Amino acid sequence: MNAYRFRRIAVKVGSNVLTRKDGTLDTTRMSALTAQLAVLHQAGIEVILVSSGAVASGRNELKTERKLDAVSARQLFSSIGQVKLINHYYQFFREYGITCGQVLTTKENFSTRRHYLNQQHCMKVMLENGIIPIVNENDTISVTELMFTDNDELSGLIATMMDAEALIILSNIDGIYNGNPSSPGVSVIREIGPQREDLSRYISTEKSQFGRGGMLTKCRIASKVADEGIEVIVANGKRDNILLDLLSPEKEVLATRFLPAPHVMSQMKKWIAHSEGFAKGELYINDCAYTALLSSKATSLLPVGVTRVEGEFERNDIVRIMDPKGEAIGVGRIAYDSDKARQVIGHKGGRALIHYDYLYLD
């Protein structure tokens, strides 16, 4: 048994951790983080690394004479930077006798159950053979509507997909503050329990300097992942030995921990929980269905509780569930195509439109 707290973890390293102020890749920081990951790996912990830095790395490598739009620049810089980034990781891990492998993905790879399971199987095989998967978005083929919000979103998907016990999000600040970090008397919130208050009033909406994300996104992703039974830790990746200290039961480290919900969620529900962005249509429900779904009793969505169907979808696609006021309250995998769903709504009896096992409410 290892001396650390978990057996399998996902670690997300942000662009602001891996880049210097001038935008160049900080290979010294990469080397230090790799050394810590090697210690954890050698202690028997299965590690999945979600790493930013490809676009920043490529931007510094190539100087273009003409102005590029945002998507073209991202595709161009990542095509060069991803090679540079993974080569550094390969060389650093090789010093410890560890093999790493690259996993490039897109949002579309999470949109169907088949693609999701194929991706999961790939990384399971890597872990079973002692290989550290290094995951990043495939920016070379991503376009705006297919892009993840940022690698925080991707790391949340990966952590739930791989049944990680913890997700560690490394940024360039110490955690979630209870106000503006530059104001006097403001401190890091050390622990956020399962009954989570709205933290948006505390958090700056500014994006990171080199990445697409911000602390508001981190907080939203962390809350969702923790609700699925995975502990999430937001910490400063620029602190020495941060990973080893965070995972040691004997260390007290400045960071924000999102405590996991006590219940265990099935793999199917975990996939559905993160599938809102892939929804193909909407089901509008009446007051009775709304009350039933939000009760403590496990309840499926029956045809009699649906008043309207929007969009075109196939059987087993993901659809949004809209309350009587027209606000989204969850998602689910539907048992009918859109034509059949329109035929059965409002009628009593018959098969559920969305079974409880395939239903996730926010």
C-alpha cells in the first residue's frame, strides 16, 4: 500500500503553471512536476496528467508575419507546440524509467457512449501497462463549437471517466479565495463541503493569461466533479513539492478542497452528468413532473409529464430537461427518437422517456 492518500488521481496543469511571464515554456517547472509525478507513480499511484501549454509553447516557437484569426492561430501554434510539449515530458519521465503516452481528444469524442468507452479503454490499457497518459485537447482539429471551455472542463471529464479518486487542478494561485485576493483580510477557503453555497460572488471572472479558463470555471467544474464522489483540490502548481505535500496525510497545505458527495454515481450517470453540451434537443415538463423529479424518490420521466419536445434527435441521444419556466434542470439519455417522443407526450402509460438510471439533475 502506498503512503499517499489515493490510488488513482488525475492532475491538471494549467498554462499559467507551465509558462513564464514572457510566454515561453517553463521547462524547469515541468521537470519539477514530472519528478513529483514519478515519485507518486513509483509509489503505486496511477496518474493521469491533463496538461496545457501546447499553444503557448508553439506561439513562442513560430513567429507569423500575417495576422491569424483565433481558431487558425490555435490550430497552427498547437500543431508545433504539442510536439515540443510531449517531447519534454517524454524525456523527463524517461530519466525515471517511466513511459508516458499521448492522448489527444476533442469534445466530440465524449458526445456518444461508444466514443466515450473507446477512449476510456485506451487509457485503462495504458495504466494497466504502467504508462502515464498525458491528455490534451486536439487543438489542431478543434473549431470553436467543438472546443472544451478549457482544460479544466477536460480534466473533469477525464477524472470521472477514469474513476479517479481525486482531481488536482494546479493553477498559479493557492485556491478559491473568499474575496479579492489583493484585498486585506481575504483568505483561501480551505474546505468546501457537499452542501455547496454559491461561490460566484467571491470569484473573479477574468481569464488566465495564457489559457482560456478562469477561477469561475474551475469552481463550477470542481463542484460538479465532487458531486460525483471525487475529491477535487485547487492548488498552486508553482509551489515546490505541491503534489507530494497535497497527497501526504501528514502535511497541511494551503489549497481549496472540494469534499466529495457521499454517494457513488454509476459510470453511465457520470457520462450523462457531463453531457449537457452534447444535448440534441429539449423536453419541457409540467409542474407535476417537476415536483416528482425533484423529490427524494427515484423517479423516471414519463410521457404524461412532458408538454413539448424541441429539436431532432435519435434514440439514446442526450436531451435537456426544461422546467415549466423554461430553465434547464438536467439532462438524460432518451429512449425514443424525436418523432416518437412527440407522439407519446402527454399520454399515460408506456415506457419512460428517460429512465431514472439515465437521468441527471443539476
